[in-house]
Amino acid sequence: MGLNGAELIICAEERFGIQFHSDENKLHTCGDFHREIVRILTREGRMCGGTCAIKEQWSDGQVWTEVQKIVSSVLDIPVAKITKEARFVKDLGMD
């Protein structure tokens, strides 16, 4: 994933208070990135369904919105281009 990939991981770790342990080379799409964050948050008991009443718990939709913001900021592209199917390299031009 290169430098942009490392920056995406660092931003997600800071935003969600998590630590990535998986191989970042397996994160080919924005959906992969989203699923890995949800997996980590679920393992830590920090996911909720629908509306979250407890601070620092996340719904799937909230995680996706934050993923879009992170990717948009790091890659300097409009949020509208960031879909779960979007490939980092081929579709979003990440190096």
C-alpha cells in the first residue's frame, strides 16, 4: 500500500483507538479497510447495532462514514468517489 496506505492505517488507529495487526497488503478496497476496522472494534466489544448509547461504541454506518472521511483526507479525493467497492490503487490512484 505504500506511504498512503501507512497513513490510512495510522489515521484509522488514531480515530478509532485501535491497533491494526493484519497484513495491510490484504486491504485492496475501501470495503476491506472498513471490514477490518469493524472486525477489530467487534473483537474489542466496541460495535453496537443501530444507535449507540455508549460513547466509544460504533455502529457500522458510523464506521463507514469515518472511513470515507479518512480516505478522502489522505488521498485528497471527494467522498462521493469512496465506495466499498472502490479499489485503492486502480480506482482511487493510491500509490
